[in-house]
Amino acid sequence: MKRNRVVIILLLASFVFVLSACGSSTKDGTQSDQTSESSDEGNNETGDQTKLVMGTSADYPPFESRNPEGDIVGFDIELANYIADELGLELEIRDMSFDGLIGALQAERVDMVISGMSADEDRRQNVDFSVEYHHSGEMFVTQKDSDLTSLDDLNGTTIGVQLGSIQQEGAEGLQEEYDFEIKALDDAQALIQELLTDRLDAVYLDKEVALGFIEAQDLIGFDDPSGTTPGMAVAFPKGSDLVEKIDTIIEQAIDTGVLAKWEAEWLSE
């Protein structure tokens, strides 16, 4: 019996050690970064808030993507860090699929979303938005030997879009006039790989993102002249107290030229 008690105690001690080893840790630096869609709630509406939890989909350069070291960087990340600094809070970034970002806001797992998200009317029914901080329009990306040079050439083709994006909505609108199929994927970089392996005829993206892929992958493209889409804005849970505060911060970044500096660094053609 004494030996059995010793074995049980050792097993319990091992179990406690394993549980403690499974705890999450954050990287050193100015921002913490989680890649899982955590069920922990954000910190909004709390009087003792010390952390600002942001959701993003880090597959959309130059707005948000991972550098060779694995850090999330880009135009939107500059804005997020600026907002956190102005609020005196630590920024925590949670990387998730783009089509899960609205749900994360509704469940209050994040305080805000900055992810190249356009402030369209459908989204406004479910979340609140800040003032717009950027607008660039849309573009079709193709391989260099493609015959696609205008909207009229879309008939009979397969066009890739990011799932849940404003471009998916725009492509569905274009289908009313042009006869093409849509293939929607979570990841913008995966769409480019589908294009490079001839599984897509073109990819429909935000223009700044499209220009980045064109340069990096030696591709070509053409602008979508069909209409004006809403600009990008920060998204929040409905009724968030952060909206007014962050509107002021964004307007300050515009007025002082800080936003223009980031545009020159990240978005210049």
C-alpha cells in the first residue's frame, strides 16, 4: 500500500507539471501575439483596462503579414501600436481567419479589429466602425501571359477572392453583369498560389495588396473601374466606448501627418 501511495503522488505531481507547462506565454517586445482564436474576452468596458486586444488576419501584406522572424507587421500594425500608445495600453494581437473577425467582435473576444476591413453597410449591422483611415480601391491580379485586361474579359473565368472580404461582395455584384465563377479562400496568399498554379484566372484584391503581390511574384493586373467601395476602418463590438476615443486618435494621426508617413513607408507604389 505504501508503494501505491508513492506512485499516486508521483503521478499527481507529473500531472500538475504538465498543466503548468501548457500555459500560454507571449513574446518579448511591444506587442503580444496569439495565433489561436482564444475564447478569453477582450478588455473593453473595464475601468482597470491595461491591455488592448486586437483581432487581425495576418495574410494581407502590406497591411498585416508576418515577417521572416514571425512578427506581425504592416500599415495596420503601425496604426494599432499608435492607438495603444495613445491610450496608454499594451497591445495584444490575435491572429485569426478573416471571416472569423466579426464573430470575435460580437463575442467580445477582442476589443477591436484592424485588418484592412472595409466599413460596408452589411458589416455596420453587426459592428461599429471608426472613421475611415485608408481607401485604395480594387484590382484584378493575373499572370503575365493572361489575356485578361478588362471586365469584359472576365466571362468564362474563375476569379479568386478572400472569404468574407469586401472583394467577395464586389465580385458577387459583378456576376450580375459578367459570367464568371468565384472561388473564395480564407488566405490571400493561398489565392495567389492558386493563381500561380493555374487554378484561378485572376485574383480580386484591394489595390495596395494587389500591387504588393504583383511586385513580389512578377504578375500583372488591371484596376476595377466599376465603382467605389467603402474605405478601411477600425471595427468594434456594438456600443463600444472605444469608438469615440479611437476616432480622435485616427484624426490626430491624419492631421499631424503620421498616417501619411506610414502610407509612404508601407503603401507607396
